[in-house]
Amino acid sequence: MFATSDYRTTKVATGIALVACAAIFCWCYQRVENRIVSRVLDRVSKGYILRRDFALAATGARILPALTSTSQIGVFMTLLGLFRSNTSRQPPEAILMDSVHPGDCWSFSGNSAHVGIVLAEPIFITHVSIDHIPKLFTSNIGTAPRNMILWGLVEGQRDADTLRDLSADAPPLASGWNSKFNSSASYLRSGRRFVAVSAFTYDVEASFHIQTFDVWDGPRKHGVEFGVVVLEVVSNWGEVATCLYRVRIHGERV
């Protein structure tokens, strides 16, 4: 009887030890895997886009809280384990960093939000780039942003008059504007003047995870620069929360 009891105890202990070893192995493997992925993404993100990024914190860009949505993730979604790829809760400033690490993104509830960015210096905007983790490296690509609008803050009466006179030179997004770019645009009622300079779609099925989009060249052609922009995320790829990794604003110095 005692031998049987000892056998069962030994068997249970062995099982617990095996489970513990497996858990430790998985934890170590994931840590090593994340480090490898981070190094690869760092090299790619720093070398792929040769245009200067004027929305980089290291060069002076910063988040404008007055034009930025709250980013709190609800307890219910946390319990659901929404971010199965170990997404951490980072502030909006995460999108201005030059390193993209799995899980280190600005996450917010729902599929729409906006973030205000004070650029490193006023520029004539030419392109906007969006970084996200490759689909291969995440188990939850549904949190990636999908349809977005880039707004520029018009400062000064001269620039406001110029843009009003450009009504005949309609931006490319005007003809393609439809329900998928249905802006909530609450910040547009803040008393400031904004103009939409680009509307675009981040494609999670594309061959590369860093995607660059053109902007309306009307302001640049007529000498209208922007020192503050707002990126509005209109929708994502199907999840109940969204994760934005990096935003780059490219252009020409004034």
C-alpha cells in the first residue's frame, strides 16, 4: 500500500517537474525568439526607408495630447487575452520611436482613434509611412490599422487663404472618398483649421510590413507647410482594439 502511494507521489511530482520544465523552455524560447525578431525588424526599419522621418522623437517630434485620443484598454478585453502577441500598454509616444519591437505599440480600444503629432520642424509633406509587425510574427494581425487619414493643421491666414483657393485643385482622396474613410473628426471642431492631405489603406497581406503612401501635392506646390499633423485611424482589420506601431512623416524642409 505504501509502495503504491509512493509510486503515485513520485509520478505526480515527475509530471509537475516536466510541466515546469516545459513552461520554462517555452518562456526562454519566446524571449530568444522576440530578441531575434526585434533585431531583424530594427535593421529593416532603419535601412528600408531612406526618406527622412520628421515624426521621429529623437529629432524633436512629440505627441500633442490635445489632439490625441485616450488609449486605455478595457479590463474585459485584457481578460479575453486580446493581445495574444504579448502587446504591452505603451503611450502614444511609442509611434515616434525608431525601433519596432513585437508588442511595443500604442494600443487603444475600438477600431478608430486619432493622434496629434508636432513634427520636428515645419515641412512640405510628400509621403507618410506606417510600420507594423509582419503577419508572420504575430498571432493577431486583426489589431493592425486599416483605413487612415492624415490631416494637416493650417496655421496662419495666408496658408488658409491659399488652401481655400485650391478648391478647384481637389486632392486625390476627394474622388475616392467613401464610407471606408468615414471620419469621426471630432477634433476638427476644436476651432483649428485642418485639411486632409491623404487617405490610404494599410494592407496586412502586402509583401512588406512598412508601407509608404503619397499625399496631396497641392499644399507643397503652393508653398503651404505643416508643423502639426493628425493621423486618424478610421478602421482596423477586425479586432475590438487597435495597435499602432510607428508613423513616419516625410517631406521637404521649408
